[in-house]
Amino acid sequence: MGISEVTIPEHDLDPARIPTHVAIIMDGNGRWARAHGHDRSFGHAQGYHTLKEIVFAADALGIKCLTVYGFSSENWRRPQEEVGGLMGLMAYAMQAEIDELVERGIRVRVSGRLDALPKDLQQVFADAMRRTDSFTRITFNLAINYGGRAEVVDAVKQVAARVKSGELNIEDIDEQQISDCMYNPGMPDPDLLIRTAGEMRLSNFLLWETAYSEIYVTQVCWPDFRTDQLILAIQDYQKRVRRFGAVVE
């Protein structure tokens, strides 16, 4: 299979200020589908095609990490038919795209409580991570059965286990110790968090890691989010002064 062409629109981005890590809450598939006279599954399918474009565009723009909210721990509350359709779509999409991801040298990570997923989907994800583990271009991180609070709980349990075993003293617990026990300890925190479809909330996404992320919200629903929308978000990011709690003159 050949590599799909990636077309990046003309832009005035400063290559020295491209965010290292971009995180995206991909919202609005259902609303987009209803607006176009279709059911939610059609919106999710279109969202998959959008995601493929954005992963390749992020790589072309020089972004080193892209984390997307694929399925939250709260999404299990949705109708069983929709959940089953999403699980099937994720398995199909990863199997359909893995050869091109390998050909491009894109590293795949999947973050969350993966043991609750269907066994066949667990295997598809495990295979993708194994085949791409050594790659050093962009890391494409899918948050699946993910919850920000659950991630913190899992990290604290690891820290507690180290204390119980005598490996770690309570007095030595600090932010770095907790960060080292998160799902992706080697991944930098997101510089830019993008949310589509206009909602103004984090929805339990990367609560620890986004402490100082710049947030960009667009009214565009995820299926309509294209490379030019990603560029607009980065342009907005590059206009900001990141203070990290300090005063910058």
C-alpha cells in the first residue's frame, strides 16, 4: 500500500513554535450526523476519516505527539448498539491503517483501562503498538476507555504499592513521582488542547497533564475539522504568551 498524499495549505506558522504535544477532544460526531440527516454511526465513521487526515497533517507540521480522546470511560453509558459500533469501527480503522502508519514511521500508543475492551480489540491495539514501538516520528496516542480521574487513581495506586514495598518513602512523593506513574510517563504534557463542537469543558480528559495547556475551542464539529482548522488552532496558540504561573514582562 502506498503512502497517501498529505496536502498542507499555505500558512505563516513559526516552525520554531510548533507545539510539541497536541491533545484533541473530538466532539460533535452525533450533532454533525443529525444535521446531515444520518444516525450517529455515520458521524463516527466520518470522524474516523477526519482523524486519519489530522494524524498525517500533524506529522507533516512537525508535531511530535498527538493524543485524541477516542472513547471515554463514561461512554459505556451510551446505547449498546452505538458502543458496539464504536468498538467495531476502532478495530476496523486500526487494521485498515496500520500498514500505512508503519510505512510512515508513526508510533502508536493506546492509553486507558484497556483490559475492559473486547479481546479482539485489545489484540488489534497490542499488535499496532508492538509493530510501531521503535518509531521516533510523531507518537499517535489514542485514549480509549480513558478517564482522567481513573488515570490519577491508577498512578496513586502504583505510588502506594512502591511505598508499601519499601521502595519509596512517603516523604519523597512529589509531582514527578506521580507523573512517572501515569499512563505515558515519557510523553511531554500537552502544549495545546483543542476541543471541537464548541463545548467549554475538559470532560475528564488528561486532567493531570493539561495543568498548563493552552486551550482552543472551535465551533466546528469533528467530522468537519480539517488541516486548515488545525493550522488555525496552532496560529492562535503561537499568539499566546505561556507563563506557567510566572509573571512575564
